[in-house]
Amino acid sequence: MNWNTLLFLVFPYVALALAVVVSILRMRGRPFSVSAQSSQLLESRKLYFGSTAMHWGLVLILGAHLLAVLLPKGLLLWSAVPLRLYLLEITGLALALWAGVGVWILLARRLSEARIRVVSTPMDYVVLLLLLVSIITGIITASAYRFGSYWFPAVFTPYLWSLFTLQPRPELVADLPFWIQFHVFNFWLLVAVFPFSRLIHIVTVPLGYLWRPWQIVIWLRRKRPLRATPPAVPHPAPASKPQPALQDKGGSYGSD
């Protein structure tokens, strides 16, 4: 067994098995550990800018990759026009830079804030580092081996579908450059650590809210016992100051 088979055939199936089995076991055995533990109360400013950039950037980039897997012919048709190809490449590169800045802010926040380090786990740092490596290798791939939106449907879409249909073809990625292979391996590494990290909260979308009956919330207050009002006590009138008596010195007024 060569390295190509080990890294792009055996390891992807191991990563997918871990992602599915461990996620189910964790959601059934420790359901309260699935949701992400927020540290917003400890520090919110860096969290806002970092989390917004990371989440929106990665979601849009993953959406574009998923579109290339599900609709490869549509992507090739879009990229057939040079202007649209350049627009797609520039947009993807900008989103990758935006997401990279967000991941860097979150990683620096955990390293620099003492209160955040206390509630951080080793897996938090591992996930952030893997995300940063994925973004950096993706930027290198987009810069050194341009027009990935044109050759991705011809190389990686068949490779991924071969894994999903249990007819693996790892030879499709055997002759690719090192940075592209590293980018692909890092993706499978993220899939493998996914169920052991806070990333698992991605699968906790509350779809049950769509069909569950209406929930009526009633505010219950305990009535306070009425207290008897004490009678008003009349205040005494202020004592008046005594007026000084007039002193009669004697003598008569008038003429003799």
C-alpha cells in the first residue's frame, strides 16, 4: 500500500466513519455537549468580528465547493465565459482572505485573553489551526494553480463521487501538486476531528421546530401577600416662640 492509497483512500473512509459514528454516539450519550459553549460574556468585541468573518466566509466557500460537487456541468458552463470565471475566482479568493482573518482573530483571542484560555480546550486550538491551514493552502492553490473552478469539476468531483459510491479512484489525485494534495488531506483531517470538537454543533439544526405543535408559554407569578397599611400618625404642631413682654418704665405722656 503506497502513500497515495493510504492518504486518499483509507484515511477518507476512516474520517467519514468517525464523523458519522462518533457524532451519533455523542448526540445520544452526551446531548448537552453538542452545543457550542459561548465565551461571549468573557469577551465579545473580538468574538463578534472574528466569528462573523469566519462563519460567513467558510459557509460561502463550502457552499461553492458543494455546488461544484452537485452541479459540475453547471459550474463548467458558468466558467466558460472568461469574465464570469474571473469574477468567481476573485470572489472566492476574497472570501478565503476574509475567513482567514476571522480565524486568525479567534485564535489570537484565545491565546491573548487569560479568561478565554481558562475555558479553552486543546481541541479548540486544533480546530482553529486546521481551519487556518485549510484556508492558507486553499489560497496558495487558488494563486499558484489558477482557475480551480474550471478544473475542480473535472478532478475532484469524480474523486469524491467515487468515494461516496464505494468505487474509490485515488489515482485521480495522485499526480496533483503537493499543495493541492495537502489541502485535500487537511479537509479529511477536519472531517476526522469534527465529532470530537465544537464543530459538531453544525448538525444540531433545530429542524423539529418546523413540525412540532405550537408551544404556549404562560408567565406565572406568585401573588405577594397584601400588607395592612398602618394608620397615619398626626404630626404635632410646631411650638410657637414666646414673645418678649413689654417693660413699663413709668412716666406720663402729654402736657402739664
